[in-house]
Amino acid sequence: MTGMVDEPGSTPGPTVPGDITRLNPVDGLFLRGEHLDAIQDYARELVRAIGTGAGSGVVYGYTATLDGDNLRVGPGLASDPQGRPLRSNTEAVLQLKDPPALDSSGNGFLVVEVGPAEWPSGHEKVYGEVCGDGCSGSGSTIQPWIGEGITVELVARSIEGLSTAGSALRRNRLASLYFDQERRNGHPWLQPDGEQPVIPVTGWNWNAGAPAAKAAHVPIAALLAVDGKWVLDVWTARRDVDGPPAKNVWQNRLSMRPWSTFMAQVLQFQAQLTAHASELAQLDFDAEAFTSFEPLRELSLRLKLTRAQEAALGKDFLEKVAKAAKALPLTPVKTGKSLRAMGFEELPPAGYLPIPKAAANVESAVRLLLGNRLDYRFLSCSADYVTLSVEESQHRDRIPLTEAKHQPEVDILIPGPADGPAYGWVAFVHRSCCEIKETPPAAEPVDVYFRTFEGGADELQKIYGDQPKIEGNQAAELLYPPSDWSYPGNSYKVAVAFTDFLKNEGLEMRGCDVYLVGLAPESRLPLIAVRASMLAASLDSGLMAPVFSFSPAAGQREAIIIAVEPRR
């Protein structure tokens, strides 16, 4: 079959038009402008049809940068949703002195978009009707050429929830809200829509094809006003070309995350993290503090032995451990700032973190940056395993750093052999998990109390130095493995409760000195000191709080008191 058939009629049948018409040239046809237009239109429609099938987004270039009051967009190539190629070979400059007005709610932001532009050019004489006018020309001229390029526009948008974020959090909050709105706009079939229940699987038309693409420009960045200044966030809005539209449509319907969206979320985090490079460079750890920490690690291993074996360790060893346990908390991290303090409240499903050279170990650096509201698993692996694990996280949920209901499970992947060169970075990956019902392990409870006081360390010695009695209400109960000091699984609840305690007392962390007091029998003072030291990190203060340990009153359960002294 050649494809040549009779012209379709007005009655629907097996053959229908496709909205593409080409010229049928024959000898004797007098070519006019309309015929040449048809030739161009045919070529244009074919290009757009192919472009639509290839997918919309940025192909290369279109790097956006801020330069004072100007937004600069480098040359590049993109394809809009209807397949129109958008190509430029020169940098575009857009002034930001008079941008589109944002709504007054505080939820407004700007999206930088690239759209098509065309203009006439050149000059030619205009000749009259053939055989009707003279051949010398009428004297008037036309512009016979049409140039094509792009135009950069700012479009005002609004997204609910942005106004509640403080200045430091606005960039990360915008990214989180934008990504979630993008997911909902994909109309997922397998997830609830707000408070609406999930439609039964049999309630959808599984034979339906992808809808036709609507006309739209190509977003390449977002602009956000923070404290009177513009902040540019490229990957909140930009999406690179990611294949046929039908692929993305079905991924969205099946609650999957398209690859271009996943990469945008990872790159948005890395770009925002790079904006804090100077703060990351100031992370500094006291090497001697972590050197003294090693005997405590040794103790944690030995505490897994029987009590008879512990007794056999000898008094000298126990004194050494007790000394190290008391000395460590008094040697704080020199300088440090968590990602939450830098303005991050949510992370992509995977990403990469720098490990400062001053960090004594990976765990100390990661816990300082990400805090202790995550359930960590530290894994040493080959670099290719890291790549595969990051790729496999494409469809997993984002990682909240402020979650109070449960601890997101995160793997920290440390690349390279243990005796090989350091890479200087680690990857984090949201761990895939499911609920498995099993018998919980044995645990030792430790009560946690909060209080305020005045008088510094000397006052704490007076309060708890001689058979202390605990006063006040219990804030939480931590569960530790028997005779072990590892991070308790529910320590994040203490951090949440401590934040509420400070708020109720009208205090802020930066205006207080925090001390931890551990109460335990004489033989377990080193252990309670280590447990209190680990708990101190979960307060997200970025610093190690001083720790003291005393023997409690008779019948008193082991406890940790977080004592806060307001600075005057």
C-alpha cells in the first residue's frame, strides 16, 4: 500500500486528516507565496511532530545566572511541549528592576521561561501582478526574511505554604512545595488526592492513551524574593528532556517519579548546598576529643560480655574509660552548623554530602550536618554501588529533617576501600523499608528530664553531687540495648520535646548553655556518661554539651537530666 487514497469526506471513516498538508508540485503550477508557505508549514509541522515525540524540556545550555539587577541566560536549545525547537546562540539579558507583581500573600515567586520569538528582516523591492504591472518595480520594499529565536520571560506564580517559611527556609520550602505540586499535577492514580480516598484500581481507563500536549513555554529557573533580594534556584523549575511524553504520563499515573524530576530534585539540593560552601568549609572538629572517644568504643564492645567478664577487666581499665567519658563532652566541636540551620528542612531521596577534612570520622560529620532525627545505617562500599543505590532511589519519598512522627531510614554510603584514598564525600539514600513484625529486643529504660538552673557547673555539682533526688516531670523514656551506649531508636522524641520545652520557657538554644547530668550506679557511671554524650548531639545544637555523672538516690532509676542555664 502506497498511502495514497481518496480525499476523506466529512463523514467519519477509516481515513481521516492529520492536520499536515504538503505541496503537490506539477509542471505548469504557477508558484505563489501561498505555495512556498505550504512548503515551510509542512516542514515545520513534521519537525514539531518529531519534537513532541522526543519530549519537552532543555536539551543543552540555557544556564541562568544573576548579575546584580540583571538575569543572564546563556545560549541553548530546548523543545516546548508541542515540539517547537527553541534555540539561541547569544546570551539573553533580562532586567529585574521592574518584575511582574507578586501576590500580597507572601506565597508568590517568579518562573523564568523561554518561549519562541520571530521577527522580519531584510529588504527587497516589491513587484506587481505578473502581466498586470510593469517589471521595473513599484518602488516599495518588503522584508523577505523571518528570523527565529527565543524570548526570556518572567511569569508570576503563587504556591500555598511559602509565606509561612522564614527567610532562611524560603528557598528549600519553595523547592519542596513545587516538587509536591508537580507530583499532584501529574494526577497519580494510586495515591489519595488530599483527603479524597484512592479510586479503586478498576475505576481507571487503563486503555487510555496519553493526552495531547498543551502549548506552553519551557521553564528554566525560579526566582524568589528573600529579604529584598532575588535568589535564583534553577532546578526547582528546570527540567531537561526526558523522552516521550507518554512515558512521563504513565510514570505520573503510577505514582512513579520521572527521571528528569528526580535529577532536578538531586541537583536542586546540590546547588543549594553549594551556596553554603563557605559555611561548610568552616566545619571544624577537635581531633583530641575524638581520640579520647576511642576507649569508649572499646568499652561498648566489652560491655557486650557477661558481668563476670566485665569485672575481670580490672579497676585500671574502668578508671581509664571513666576519665575518657568525662573528658570527651568537655571538648566540644570547635565550629559547626547543621543543614537545618542553613535552611534545609527536606532533602531529595538521594544526594551527596562533603566530609570536612577536620572530621575525625564520617559518622561525626554526617550527624552534625543532618542531625539525629534520622535512622542511620553507615555502609562502606565500592563507588559503583553508590551510583546504583542513588539511581534506585528515583521513586522513593523525599527525606524530611523535621519529622516528629517517625524517623526516616537513611543509608550513608561511604565509597572506596577502607585502606584506599578518601573520596571526600558520602552519599545518602532514603532506605527502602517495609514493616516487619518481630519480637523487639531487650532494652534498658533511661528516664529523661528537663530543667533550668543558674550557677554553672559548680551549682550542678551541689545539686547532684550527694545522693541527688530528681524533681520535675519526666519528659521522655529512652530505650537502650542492655549495657550498651548506641544511639537509642527513639532519641528524636527527646529533641522534639526539648524544642517544645525551650519554647515554653521562652528560651532559644543560642542564648543558653546546656549541660547533661547522668545518674547511674557507681559501676555504670562510664556508661551513663557515654549515653548522655550521644544524646547531646540529638539536640541539633551542633556542639557537644558538657556531661557530669553521679550516683542517684536509692531506688532511683537511671536518668539523664538536660539542664539549661540562660546566659545573662
